[in-house]
Amino acid sequence: MLAPKRLLTALALTLIGSTTVQAADEVVVYSSRIDELIKPVFDAYTQKTGVQVKFITDKEAPLMQ
């Protein structure tokens, strides 16, 4: 079992590290699907989370490069 001082140090480092994580305001999705098929899903996601979805569609091969 960790000594109390080591346990508190580990907990403090964990909390310090976790406070630097921030939510993204935008996500980018690369897809070979047709815009009209995926846009409703992205709109619903944006409405639910507030995160904007920027989607880029193209044929599969160019997206893989």
C-alpha cells in the first residue's frame, strides 16, 4: 500500500494533469459517404453537444492519403 504522502502526491499529479484537458469546439470528420446521408447525424450531434462538426467528403482513395 502506498504511504499517505505518496498517495497524496499521486492524486495531486493526476488532478493537475486532468485539468489541462479541454473539450474541442470543433471536430473534423473525413468520410466517403454522401453529404445528405451524414449531415443529419452531424447536426444532431452538434445540437446535443454544442461541438461543431466540419466534414470533408471525397472518394475513399483521396481521403486515405
